[in-house]
Amino acid sequence: MTETPPPRRARAEIDLGALRANVRTLRARVAPHVQVMAVVKADAYGHGAIRCARAALDTGADWLGTATPHEALALRAAGITDARILCWLWTPGDPWAEGIEAGLDMTVSGMWALEELLAAARETGKRARVQLKGDTGLGRNGCQPADWPELVGEALKAESQGLLKITGLWSHFACADEPGHPSIASQLDVFRSMLDYAEKAGVEPEVRHIANSPATLTLPESHFDLVRPGIAMYGVSPSPELGTSADFGLRPVMSLIGSVALVKQVPGGHGVSYGHHYVTQGETTLGLIPLGYADGIPRHASGRGPVLVGGKVRTAAGRVAMDQFVVDLAGDRIEPGTEAVLFGPGDRGEPTAQDWAEAADTIAYEIVTRIGARIPRVYVNG
């Protein structure tokens, strides 16, 4: 057997060995009774949901988590049939009946959702698995505390009729990535109050959960029965204020690698890319990197995005275009086909996703999730 050579133009290398190690590290940070949900929404933060889900489950993750029901149903269609999957971002008219048939745990945050789910339960003749989400202060999805008694009461009534089973109670932090933020303690207080109300009313949840990646790493008092690591599972720190990936024993899973498409010598005073926002100071060599904002390279990083080429970190010269950008090689003679490493774990001196986030004035979450479908994912250490 011969290995397929890696794509030459560009590839995103996904190190499944690193992902498995990260799952083990995260599990070691929680008490033995606490379950781990591997969040694989947004195509596993750009890493490939099916391969990453399987690797996480093989390493001991207890649950999978997705945002949309369509993401969850795609996992079922791919043959992941036994794992518990929670999905939380529903809109009117979404496939509630399909979710019930697939055995998904479905989040309900308001009465309209409960009514649509109950109609689907009656249609299918099967009992739905439901988790009630409370808004403890984030202000996005979730039931407001003032509306919680009605939602809990109606869900319990439906449970007594055999239409659903309340499997979980949960919420989400707003500022767990900001150490000491006063909303953290406030949200925990509200969450405990909402749990207390529901349980006194008769809810017997299988799991109670609020901890995302930063809370999993730094707030053990928030772990309850289950934690939901997302970005941390992919080896990216949820916040530089909390610490680096290495500080938490995590290793970045994705490396983005391109291939230098063209090298040429140009005179001083030569404009580079649209708008000529970069002009060469003197005679130099330019290298063309065949990735652009259509591939997910942030245009906001024009003039700042770092790339390792020929053993040196270069900077995007001028504007990032749709399909390509340029680096000033400072006279170095680089052969076409030489690797250009945009980001990776940093072991070889290459930039990291966090470096690109800082160059683009954004967060590392966005850097990895925006890498587009035109970039093939190549799985290593699988």
C-alpha cells in the first residue's frame, strides 16, 4: 500500500492523536462522576465533525453536542447511532419528528418549542428526550427565570402523559473566559435557583450542566453532572487571559499548510496586491501563497498575518485577496512548492491560531472555524 500524497496547494492537517490526548486531559480535570460532552458543532469547529466525534467517543467522551438538529442528524446518518447527542439551536419548523426518531436529546427554551415538540411526539408515537435550558444571564437562548415555572410545569404535565422525558437541565456562561467576572457567580446562583425550583416541582434530570470550555478548565464548582468542552478539545485556549494551550496541557489539533505557488524578484517601489497598501522598500523577492479569504484567511489580517516560509516567519504583504496573498521574502530564494505554514501547534516556530486571531483582531475560535470547504482536511495519527 502507498500513502496518498498530501494536497499541494493547501491542506488542514487534523491531528486526531492530539484530539484524543486533549479529551483525556479534559476528563482528568473533572471528578470521576462528571460526564464529558464533546462539542462538535460547526463541523467540529472546522476540524471535521464525523472523524472528530468518533475519535472523542473512542477516547471516552460520554456525549456529543451540536448546535443545530441538522448537525446532529448528520452524525446519526454517518453511523454514530449509539452515542447520546444533545442539540440546542432550534427554530420553528425544524425537524422535531426526525429528532425524536433519531433519539436525540432536544433542547426546549420556550413554550413555542415545547408545543412543536409535543406535536411531533404525538405524530411519531414516541416519547421525546428533552432538556430544558434556562437563561441565567447570557441573554441568548434559554428560558428567562420569570417564565421558568410555566415551562417546567407544562413539561412535567407532558412527561406525566408519556409524551416526553426531561433528561437534563442546563444553561450557558457569558463570561467564564474572563477570570473573576462578577457574572460568573451570579449565573451560578441563578442556575442553582432554577435547578432547585425544577427539582422541587418533580423534575428528575439525568444531567445538570453549565460548564463550557473555560469553566471546565477553571471553575470546578460549575461542573455539576456534565461538562461541555468545545474549543478546548481542539487544543485552542478559550482565552489568553486564562492561559495558553500549553498551560492547560492541551495541544492544537489543526495545522493549516499551503504551498508557495510562485517566487519572483521585483524592484524597489513595487506595489503588492489590491490598493498597493504595501510597497517594496527595495529590490526583494515575493512569494505567492495560494489561500485567501474564500478559504477563510481573514482579510482583516492583511499586512499582519504571519506565515512560516523557509524557516522564517514572514508577514502577509498588502491585502489578502479572495484566493491568494503575498509575503515579502526579503531577498531569500525560496523554491516554488515550499511549504508555507500559516498556523499549527507552534513546535517548529510556526505561528498559532492565536497569532492569527491577534493579527485579525478576533478570537482563535473564528480562525479555525472559518477555514473553508475548499481546503481539504487531511487526518493524521488516526
